[in-house]
Amino acid sequence: MPNDMTMDTDLILGEGPGQIVSDPASSPRMDLTPPLRQLPRHLSKRQKAAIIVRLLLAEGAEVALQDLPVSLQGELVHQMSTMRYIDRATLKSVIDEFVFEIEEIGLSFPGGLEDALSVLDGTISPATAARVRKMSGVQIAHDPWTSVSNTPVDQLLPLLEHESAEVSAVLLSKLKTSLAAELLGKMPGQRARKIAYAVSMTSTISPDVVERIGRSLAEQLGAQPPKAFEDDPSERVGSILNVSPATTRDEVLEGLDQEDNEFASAVRKSIFTFANVPDRVHPGDVPKITKDIDQSVLVTALAAATDELEIAARFILDAMSKRLAEQIREEMAELGIVKPAEGDAAMNQIIAQIRALETEGEITLILPDEDS
């Protein structure tokens, strides 16, 4: 009669998730035969990986296998299909080895250029990332539509203007609705209607074609030459003129009107001076603006605001508390006439404070084309 202990007494991972099959030979009767020592089997790295994945899935863990290359996913599936049962000693040995290797890792780095660029996203400029890709000759490996979707509207618009209506329709379909609507609104009506109609024909397009289109668009965006300045030229000129003396600002704008009327118009839209305060600032934001400005600076600026600037001075005073406004008016009367240079410097401090609060998100300026 064969000894009962010659039967399989190991822990077996069955085919169902988390299923455990216990010792089939176990029974309540007394068995004094000494147990046999089970030695772990020798397994390949692929087999060990399959065991760990199977165990994690059995325990209900979420394993992001889709992040692996397709070839490795296929190898894992093939390996798991060839395996059946794992004894207890082998399972424990694989787990111990896995835990040891995980605990020994002090720091991990991405395994490729695109993964490294993803880790550095937001800390290096898009121009640097494009230059690194070009120098390394590496094609975009991650989802190209992620890069395309994060591209500013002013860079996507030229793509829509030069690509076919069908390609443009795919591009709009892959973007957020708000971004697609903004792009469509910036295009000529006839072109916008043609692209909108082309969207209706994208229902049968295959995922492979969509991916190739996204990769082509991402490569075009990455091949654009890096810009030395991120902001528009009209905004840079406007920022300079914002803090320039009024006489200098008027002379420059007059000269720009003669040289390039369209550029001069764009510069005027980006200029924000003391005279624009009533049209661009909400009355409720005035206390936030003035609380951190030295009162002597405020008095100097308001006292110097004569002629067309007097409207801005009245606007600021009317938005203050009555007590503070009366106190400032008294100090303005005592100050008398202010030198133009001192008045311009004081007004520029107020404008700088408004700009700083806007950048910090403390206040929101009224856009020039909005109703005040």
C-alpha cells in the first residue's frame, strides 16, 4: 500500500482567481510518517514573472500590464498559458526573491528617452524636449495625441490651415470639446464648415490610421524651430510701453501707426496704463490693489492724474471707503502740483501692483472686448 505522504501535499494555485486547493490527502487520522522536505523548483525569469503576476491578480491587485511593450505582454500571456501548478516551496521562494529585489531598489529611472521626457515634463521647455528628440533621432514612443492635445491653440491653428479637411477632422475629434470649439471659431467660416462636415465621415476610420495621423502631427509640432520668446511681439512692446512715460508711449505708438498699423493696433490692445483702470478694473478690486501701496505713492499718483487721467483718479477714490477717500483728497490738496516724472513713477507702481495681483490670481481684469 503506497504511503499517503507520496501524494502531492503542496499548495496549488488553481485556474480561478485566488483559488487555493488544499492537500487532497489530508484527513483527520493520525499519520506518524515524517514529512518530506519540499525543495523549490528552478524557474526561469519569465516563469517567475508569470507567478508574481498571477498571484497579484489572484489577490485583486491592479497590475498596469498595458504599460509594457506589446512584445512583453505577448510573452507573458504565452508563458502563463504553459504553466499549471506551483508547489508551496517554489511559490515562497519566488515571493521572497521578488520582495528582496523590490526592497533593494533605492531609486529607479525611466527606461527610455520618451519616459525620461515625461518625468521632466513641466521642468524643461518644449523647445528643449524637441531639440533632444531631434538630436537623438528618436521617434515619439508614447501616445502622440497627448503631446498634440497639450499644444497651445496658436500652434495647432496652422496645422488645421495646411492639413486636409479629413486630417483636421480627426484632430478636432481627438481634442477636448472646448479646445476644438476654440480652434474652429478662429478659422474662416467656409473652412470651418468643411472640417465640421468631414467629422461626420470619421466613424469608420481605423485606430491605426488615427495613431499614424497623431504621430505625424506630433512630429510636425516637434520639428518646429524653438522660439527665443514665448510671448507675442505686440505683448512685449506693450509691456515696455506700460511703464514708459506718457510722452514716450504716445510718440512710439504714433510711429508704429505709420510703420505698421496692424501691429500698432495689437500693441494698443496689450497696453494697460493708468488711463485704462476704469475700463479694466472691477470697482470691488480697488481695495485689494491699494491696501499694499504706500499712501504717499497713492496720493502722488492721484494728484498727478489731471485732464483725461482724472477719470481714473475719481474711479479709484469712489471705490474706496468714504473715510479713506476724504483723507487722501485732503493730502492731495496739501501736496499741490506734482512733477510729471514723479506722477508717472507713482502711477506705474499702481499699474505694477495691479499686474502682480492679476498674475497671482487675486484679481481678474476686464478684457478690452468685454462689456464693463
